[in-house]
Amino acid sequence: MNTTAVTIDQIKSKLSQIPIEKLPEVYDFVEFIRIRSRPKAKNIIKLEGIWKGLGFEKINDLESEIRKIRRDSEKQLIGRIDKWNT
């Protein structure tokens, strides 16, 4: 049977043929499908303000400081690579 052609009335008629002691299983299965079919809530994490109060606001030119740290790190890394190659 084509799943798009199944109607609620057809499902109800089949349910009437199920033994009463099996109805809790049917209910659990229907509930499982219903919950699984719900759109999932997006887990949005806001990062606004995570650096606040950590001292970065005391740095006058943060961009220049970052560039300096990158240059220093690059020099250290190149120095280590040179040692490995000798």
C-alpha cells in the first residue's frame, strides 16, 4: 500500500482488529513516531559577551596585539622547524 494513500480512517479500521491487550504497544509506537517526526529545536548558543571582564578591554589596540602574538608564534614555530631539520 502506498504510504501517501493511507488515511486515518484506514488506520482506525485496522486498530479495531488489534487485540485490546496490544493497544498499549500500538500507542507507544504511535507516540514514538509522533515525537520523532517533530521538528528539532535549534540549539543556538550565543557567544556575545564571553570575553567581557577578562582583561581584553584594557588593551588599547587589540588588533595590533593579536598581530604581534601571531608574529612571535610564527617565529617560535619556524625556529622549532629549523631545529628539527638540522
